[in-house]
Amino acid sequence: MPRYKLTLEYDGEPFVGWQRQDTGPSVQAALEDAVFAFSGERVTVHGAGRTDSGVHARGQVAHVDLAEDKPVETIRSALNFHLKPNPVAVLLAEPVAADFHARFSAVWRRYRYRILNRRAPPALDRGQLWHLGVPLDAAAMADAATVLVGRHDFNSFRSTSCQAPSAVKTLDLLEVGRDGEEIRIEVGSRSFLHNQVRILVGTLQLVGRGQWSRADVEQALAARDRARAGPTAPPQGLCFMEVRYGEGRPGSGAGDRDDAEEAVDDQ
């Protein structure tokens, strides 16, 4: 049974999230229905990250098993045809080994969070970023972010409903930069706790407002208590940018033992 890797982009606004649910349309269900429409096969499509409702993707990866070999361009074209009018696109379809798993084979994931920092609300990018009209100090946010890079217990920065058995994760990348009116936060790790990225952003924006200092972030991290960190940023500013496999993880070391089987990866 051949296995295919799919690289995807989607607008998360109309979906309840990646994962199939009874409460509404999901990205996973849209893909599985598209596979059935062109092949007649009922399959499970496995994703590298289970994005929450409203979270977008430019580099989500999934895999699917089909009953027989098909040309990859046929798979991509057929899926894109049957995905209409859902805002989901298959960018690339590739044959992969039978032991490849979109989620458990991943060694690194990168998210981007966008904040529009101006008084006027967005007109063209509505639903794609978090609008904050108060001035934010991006340099202070970037400085405070360095506290969170590395291997830590991130219990303060995960949802109270997170089911991961351990809150210890290695954050390889957390960078804050400003481009005109937009602040972008890049976050990278092998795996994430539920809502971890959005809570990190919600905490850093308190620093940007001048309500928190770098020391407050240090204390929140040390507290290992969700109540001590900032709010969960809204989902529309978050986008799943990239998944790497093989040796593609930046900053990995011999002592780094985040287990993919323990990854929740719900953002």
C-alpha cells in the first residue's frame, strides 16, 4: 500500500481545527472527503500538527495511504479539484517510505505569529493577524523572549486541558521582529504543548505594552503555574509555517530528549 506525503496550506477560519470533529468542518475531514471523491477509498489523513480552530497553515504536512500507486501530479490535482470550495490547497504530493509518519517522524516545527500594531484595524488581512492598537515595544519583547529559549518546564505556558504527560520541552527558536506596523514572532521546536505558542505570544505582548518586564517572564516560567503567565493570544494570528524531517532540526543536541510520542502539537 503506497504512502504519500502531502504539503498543505489552508485558511483556518472556517474550520473547527485540523482534527475531524462532530462539531463542525475540519481540515482533516475535507482532505479525507476529497480522497474519497477521487479514489473511492475511505482513509485517515494524518497531520504533522493538530492546529486549533482559526489557526492557519502554509507548510502543514500530512500523509495518506492509498490502495495503489498513482502519479503524484494526479493526486495533487485531483485533491485540489475536490477540495473546492474549501480554503485548502495541496502544494505538493510525494511518495514516501512506508514507515514515514507526518507527525512522529517530524524533528522540527516552526510557527509564525503576526501582530498588526497600529491604531487602524486591518482591512486586507482581517482574520490573518492579531490587531493591537496600543504601541508595543518589539525590542523589549525580543529581549524577554530570550528567557524562554532552551529546555524548560513550560507548565506555565500550556493550556490547563493539555494532556501531555510532561511540560518539559526544548524551544530552539523564539524571535521577535518588527517590519513597519507588523510584529512577527517566530517559534520553533520539535514539538509543542497545547496552546504553548499562543500563550508565549500573549505573555510577550504584556512586555511590549510595558505591563511586564523580563523579570516577570522569568518568574512566570519558574512558577510552573498557568495562572502566572499571560493570556492565550487569539488563533487568527498564528500560522503553521514549516515541518522538517531527518536531520533538519536546528539546535538539537545529544541531551535533547523531547519524545515525539508525547507531542501534543495543538496550537
